[in-house]
Amino acid sequence: MSAKPRNSTIINLSTVLKKNAIECLPLEPTSEPICVRQRPLTAIIYCEANFTTIDGKTAHGLVRYSEKYKILSVIDSENTGLDSGMLLDNKINDIPICGNLADALEHAGTVPDYYIYGMAPSNGMLSIHERSLILEAMSHGMNIINGLHEFLNDDPVFIAACAASNVEIIDVRKPRPKKDLRLFSGRISEVTCLRIAVLGTDCAIGKRTTATILTQALNDCGVKTVMIGTGQTGLIQGARYGVALDAIPSQFCVGELEATIVEAFENENPDVIIIEGQGALSHPAFSSSSFILRGSCANGVVLQHAPGRDYRCDFEQMPIPTPEAEINLIETFADTKVIGLTINHENMNDTEVSAAIIRYESELGIPVTDALTRSPNHLVQMVFSAFPDLQVKLEAAV
């Protein structure tokens, strides 16, 4: 197992891309329409010099799972020729890493639909060189997915490039107009299904990945579950419900999340709603976790922790907190319980992961697992142990 970091820790884009890429065409004016599945939307991911670092977490998420796009390749000249799945998870996924855009286009054999900026730098901005690379991709006829805090649709240069090449830019983090933003209403009390937030002891620690795997695992065993994305990567992956919380004015964060959860509950009638976490409640650089706990009024929390990480991302003077300390803070801050701990195995081998699971289960008295390297059934049992009525309901329905 590689010792390199493997962290992975949605604005709903359905208005831009046709859901499930299905188009219904009538044969005759009086006939029933037939549904023809169109080809999948294709994309390449730009992640230059960052695919093996924490800043490459958007690319990590997309090569592991993407509901919207068929990922053709990743651009990172430092890892040219390698399989992205092997580099990330020691599992072949047949998504190669290319050295540059020309190589990626040659591998694709055609112009992909989208060029995705696959990094999450702390400043949230493009470099001058990266601007030129995006403009080059647009000149080939590729649409752009931008998850940064810099909104390219507000830039005259990119506006002109869109018109010249007949392409579009999707600024994933760009919030709706302020007049349409929603304040907290208290309607979260109408959401009667379980709400579980996946929080962490640091940023870029795997919260979204664990939330995605937990959502799928619950659905696979017959528990209808919907995930609420709260960051740009989940939105790009294709989550049906979500909001990029770190781009919303703070006054509206709790209300926007509450409204999104209410929408998911009313539209889907789920048994469980999983809410992706952001940052960490204890982290002084982020406030999103507090908004998530307030807006969701979560019944339970799954906490993600990296035992092999000594300091917080980008803050080497700040030791990462212990799970015990973070659990105490969460349960003091909100009327909720931490129901389990999940491990990010960066800088750890499998033996060390097993030892950490045993240690934390003994110390914390809650279930512990690694969502990526252990069976997802452990995540399901974590939820059933905390909420036995859910398992009873499931068994009664069988």
C-alpha cells in the first residue's frame, strides 16, 4: 500500500445537464415517445503535480466515483503513464494519467465534452498559467467545470472565450442571487427521517468519500438513503441535492442547508439523509461544520480521523486533535451523538489500520472502520447499532 496521501476526504447541475442523459423522441405525432439513452458525458481532469497530494482531492473523488461524467484521463505530468486507480487506491480503474492536454486528447481519440479543474488549492484561485491552460481547452471546444472560488463567468476574458468557441463554463460554487438565498425557517423539524452528518477532525480527510460509500451501502441493503453534498467535488460528481456552503454568505448557510434537506426529504421520502461534512468543528480556519450541525439538526454523527496525520492540512503548527476531543466538542456544541469513527488510512499500512480500529473501539466505545479498505457492511452495522429501529423497519418490510 502506498504511503502517499490518499485523501477524499453537491449547486445542483441538473439545469445544465440532462438528468441521466436521456432524451425522449416521438416516432409520430400520436405515438408514445421512446427513450433513447445518449452517450455519456466525457471529461478529462486537470490535476497537474497534485494527484498524489491533498490538493488533488477533487480529482480523487471523480476517479473513484462520478455519476455525471465518464472520466477519460487525468493530467499530471509528474505521474505520466500510471493508472490513477493504482496510484490512489492500489486498484486498477483504467483511467490513465497523461502528461498534458495534447496527450489527453490523443488518448481520448476525440474532444471530450468537459475539462474539469480537479484541484482544491487553499486560495481557491487560478494561477496565470492555469488560466492559459483552461483557455486552450476551450479553444478545442471543451466546456469547463470550475470548482474554485474564482467565478470564471464573471471574467471578461473567459466570457469572450465562451462566445468564440461556443462552449460554457459551470462555476460550481457560485451561489444563487442573494435575493433568492434562504434563511433558517425551523422546517427541519418536519424532516422525520434520520439525519446523519459525516464530520472530521480536519479538512481534506475523507468525509465526502465516507459519506458516499455509506449512502451506497445503506441503499444496497434496502435502506433508502439520500446524500446532501456540501462541497464542490460532490456537486461535480452529480449529487442531486447539495449546496457549496463555503461560498454562501454566512447569514444564509444554515437556511440554505436546511432548505436543501427539506427538499430531499419531500421529493425522495428517504429513510436516511447523509450530510457531507466540511472542515472540522475544532478547526479555526473553517466554520462550515457548525453550519452543518445547526442546519441539519443531525440525529447522529460519523467522525472521520487520520491517525497517520500529525498536523492539520496547510497548518503545520496546529496538531490534529484526538477523536476524543473532537467528539466532546461536537456533542457539547449540538444535541447529537457521535455513532462511529471512520479511519483515513493515509501514511498507514493495513496492519496499522487494524490496530487503530481495535484501539479506538476500546477507547471510545463506538464502532470503528475504514470505509475504503474494509467492508461497507461495517458502516451499515454502525448505523443499525445506533438506530436499531431502522433495522427493525427494514426487516419488517422484507
